[in-house]
Amino acid sequence: MVSTTASTAVAEAAEESEEPQEIEPDLLDRPPLPAEGSRGRSGRAALTAEPSIESSFPSADEAPLGEEVAAAEEFPEIEPDDSLLKVYVFSIGQANSTLFVGPPPGRRSMLVDLGEPIRGCQPNYKSVAASVEEILGHKHLNYFVITHYHTDHMGSVASCPTEDERAGGVFGLIDEAGFTIDKIVDRGDLAQSLTGGRSRSHLELLRRIDRWKTEGKVDERVMPEFGAAEIDLGSPARVEILAVSGYVHGADRGAMRTVLEQDPAIYRRSPASENDFSVAMEVSAGEFEYFIAGDLTGASGEPPYESFSERFFSNGGSTTYTNVESHLVSHWRGISRESDVEVYQANHHGSGHSSTVDLANALDPEIVIYSCGGDYDHPNRSIVERFEGRPQLVTSDVAEETWPGNTFDAFGEIAGEIEILVAEDGSYYSVNGVYHPAFADSEENN
């Protein structure tokens, strides 16, 4: 077990109960989801031996920042109306919200998270609602995915002078902005004993969901099945569920079970981080692939990694980070899954406790996006250096204490809102107007 001191964990500590409850072993022995109905596409080399990070990523000289990793090519312009898949990563400070719009003619939509500031009033839903309505032309979403129950990913209820800023995130989107949703997909209600209780955001969801259904604002709420059957954005787009609540396949006993076998008292002593339960997905269309997983937890430093680490806060509390990332990658190796992606939206805003070397090597992304606003050491320098040589984009701001004097500019740029358009044939894509090839599976292993 690795112990670390947390000077920047206020955001997470604020969402976690300080009163751990008794662990319920039956919740751990029963995988919540059915066996996988599908797997990753074939064609890439099997993940066997762990490659070195140095050999996986080109140097800065080989792939100058802002240029395509492959040799320069001319790509026909992608018009938004003709694109196979559209992705919008909104600039909302230290919070996450990403919209996926599927292929024509259906243009089915999926909003992943809509976070708000940890403290104070919660206005982000207003700007996101306006942007989504402008993009879609209406106030209806086919899917809203809540990766986990933290305010900076789903909103909460705050004490504010104006009533319409008290219920931010998904709550403001539905009850204030007037959006309707076919299906809310989230990590479910299991294993609250491991986290020490439900977060305020989770409790608020439970309080409102029945009313939303009765009023016709939400049709259903589900905990997702593994594979690509749960979310349908329209062919040939594909949304595959890869992890949820610490499980990575239908027969999995879960990453938390592995930890409890090593230290049966760990989650009573230091409750599991809510981040450990994040929903992880790969969204693909043609050769383009995008990995997004909320605040999925890994481990800090270099491999070999432990399966968990305790983190201690200045207020006397503590939490346990369960290394779900490495648990997921281990499963991928076991089934010889292809796993390279074009875009990686960095887990936990680029925290030093996520984006392990295991996951970085498995995803081998062409572009990395950090959804962060300049707080909590995000993006962490060790993570940014891990992806050096690849374009790295920040949605709002970087932490001044980590990147004094705009030193992040040597690695990437603060891009603001990010628009990704995938070409009709899925062979290339643009990121804020800069074009990149989308590599076929065979090419990504060469």
C-alpha cells in the first residue's frame, strides 16, 4: 500500500461522507451487470508485454506540438452537417461536460456529465444548455450519462441568492432549462458502504428521479450493461461501456474485491473514492475512437502499481483510491482487446492519481484533452510529461502553482471549447479546425 499526502484534494473530500458504514460483502460478490455482449474490434496486436512509455510515444522532435502525428496530408473540409460524429467538450472551468452527436439522419445525442463548481452558485448548466440547444436545434437528449456522483460532474443544490442557480448540473438542465431526456445512464446505487454513504448529488438525484418520470421529463434511469447495446447513437457510431462501479466485465468480481482481499478493513478506515466508480466508455465512428471515463482512478508515479492507495486530507479525513485503470487494462490484455484511440479525455481532469502508464500505453492516444479550470494541480505535470509530443488541449485553465508563467505552453494550449468533427468516411477528423488522420487498427500497431 502506498500512502500519499493530499494538499489538493478538497474537491473530492467535499463530496465524500466522513462517517464510514459497515461493508456489505454481498454487494461485492454479485457483479451488477450481465456478461459482455460484445468486445473491441479486432485487428490490432494483442496487449501482452507492457511496452515502455518512451517507445510508445514519439518525441517532441518527431511530432511537433499542434501538428498531425502522421505525415502532413491534405484533407477535404468537414462540414458539421455532413460529419459522421460530432463531439463538443465544453469550457466550464473545473468541471466536465461533453456532448456527442451521432450520424445523420438521426443525429442522436449523448451528454456525458454536466458539472458545476464545488462551492457556491451553479451557473454552468445555463451555458451548456444554450450550447446544446444551438447544436441540436431543440431541448431533448437521447442520453445523459452521469459518470459518477460528484458535483463537478453532475451538479448539486447550492445556497445562492437567485433560485435558478441553486440547482445546477443535470438538475438545472431539466428543471430550469426545460430539457427532456430519454435515458439517464449512471453508475447505479450499489456499494454505498464502501464510499461511506451517498454524496449530496447522488441523494438529490434519488429525490428527483421519480418526479421527473411522472412529469415526462425523463423516461428511464439505468445502470448500464457492458458492451455496445445500452447506448445507440445510430450506425455506424458505437458507444461501448468498459467499466462501471469498479467492474470491467460481466463476470468480474470487481477491483474493490481485490483490495478487500489484501486489506479487509481498508474501506472502513478510508472510504473508497467516488471516483473509483466512474463509468468508462469508448465512442467510435469509422476509424475514430474516443475514450472518456469521468474521474476513473489509477495510481500515482511509475509502475509497478499497487491495487490501491490511501490519501490523507488536511482536515483529518482520508480516502482510498482503488486502481481501476490497471484492473481494466489487465482485463484488456486477457481478452487481447485492441485499445488504441485517437482522443483521450484525461481521467480526473489530468490528476496525478489517474492516467497511469498502464492506461497511457493501452490507449496510446493521438490527442489528449484536459477538462479543468486551474484548480487542484490539474493537469498534473507528471501526466502532461507522460504524453509529451502529442497535442494536449485544456478547456479552461491550468493550475498556476503547477504551471507558473504559462509554462504549459511548451506542452499544449488552453483551447477553450473544443469541437471535433469526424469525416463522413471516418478516416480523418478535425479538432478546432486542425485536421488529423484517424488510424486503422493495423496502422496503429505499426
